[in-house]
Amino acid sequence: MLIVWLDQSAGQETALVGGKAANLSRLAADWPVPPGFCLTTTAFGQWANHREGDPLPAEARELVAASYAQLAERLGIAVPRVAVRSSAVGEDSQTASFAGQYDTYLNLEGADAVVDAVARCWDSARSERVLAYHQQHSQSVSEIRLAVLVQLLVAADVSLVAFSANPVNNNRSEIVITASWGLGESVVSGTVTPDTFIVNKETWGVSTTIADKERMTVIAPNGVREVIVPRPMRKLQTLTDAQVMEVAQLTQRLETHMGWPVDIEAAFHGETLYLLQCRPVSTLADKK
């Protein structure tokens, strides 16, 4: 199986679609997950074993282009903007997050751009950064199995990361939410100091710290770029009180559903909250 959609049961098979996509697939039917499809680890394996160093094989190129056209039809959008993300087996697991190790490409339009990004994601599996990470975790690079997730891009007004347990002090009665303007890359990469909201799970009281948010990632003609936040917005609270509660409740429900403390990425576009990633909190001292 070379292509799997998030709403297919096969999309829940980590060995086929990697940890990132499998976690989202398990949630896609009942949670606000943007639609998308995966080029599977089977396709990657065929390339890695026989076509290493070559561009995407013709069959894979045709499948990705056809699936992108099908996504456009599903959405009713002629040329949808998408995110292309690597999804490795072992990624976003209880033992290793692989955060930032594999490539991500945002705001791509058209089948040719998507095909090119998939090829670059595959190439990233042989990068010095990835090889060093595997060696650090005593994992053989020959065991790398990489799927690639192509998913509708959420044009985020506000992006956020939330933990259902406080990763700093290991307090499981606290939900920690960090949020900033624009797409999530500035938050994830640490180039912006985000607002922080700490929610007590028992009382639902909120402790709020509003940051001076100097930078934000926005959609650009050929991808995304980081820009200066307009001065009037820098010290504005990114999430309303109601949105903080919506995120906190989503995070708590996901923890219950998944059976472990969760680390999520999400975004608001208008009043709609979208779930973009869900993985275990990998930094807790005690994961029991």
C-alpha cells in the first residue's frame, strides 16, 4: 500500500504511516484534524532500497499528484494549500519525539510543488542531522522508515502548543498552553516568546502571562516567512478566555482518549480550533 488517507483504518498503522500520521489518523474521525493523505513507508522502502539518491520514482510521483487532485476534489478547492511533513516510524512515540529532525514544508500549492517536497522529505532521512540523532539513540540508520504526510494547511491566526501535564515541574494537575500569532513555526522553533496559560485541572483556574511577541510566521507567495509582529499586537493576549478553556478541555479529553499525557500542536483559524499534532509528553520524569 503506497498511499493511505488519514480517515482510512490503515492510517492508524504506525509501521505504515509513521508515528505523527498514525496519531492523527486515530483522531481524525472524531476530532478537528485537517484532511490529508500519506505516502507510506512501503513507498519509501522501495526508493531507499533501489533508488537511493534518485528523485521520486515515476509511480510515486503519479500517486502523489493523483492524491493531491483527490484532496482538492474532497475540499472543493481547485488548488489547495498544503503542509508536507515527514512522519517516521518511532516518531512521536513514548520513547522518542524526533522533533525537528525531519523536514517540513508549509504553504505549497500545486501537484509539482507537493511532489518536490515529498522527494526532499525522503532525502532528509539521509541528512547528517538525522543520522546523528539515530546514533545518539543507538538506532541503526538502516532501520529508518519514513512516511510523508500531505495535509490541508490551516491559515492560522493563532498557533499553540499545549501539554496535558506541566513538562517543567512534572505537575500532572496543570495544563500548559503557549500561544502566539500566525503559523506555529515561530512557537515550535523558539524564535518568539509566546503567551503562557497554566490551567488547573481541578479548579479550571488560569494563570496568564502575556509576552512581548516580536516575531510571527506568515504565509508568503512561495511558502512561509517570519516577520516582525505589528507593535499594537505584540502585547495583546493571543487567546480569549473562552479559547483557553476550549484548548484546555481538548487537551484533557485527548489525554483521556490516548491514555497518556499529551503534547499537542493546534491552531485557530477564525473561531475554529484545528488539531495539528498529538504525541506523548516525552520529558516527564515519571510517565506512569
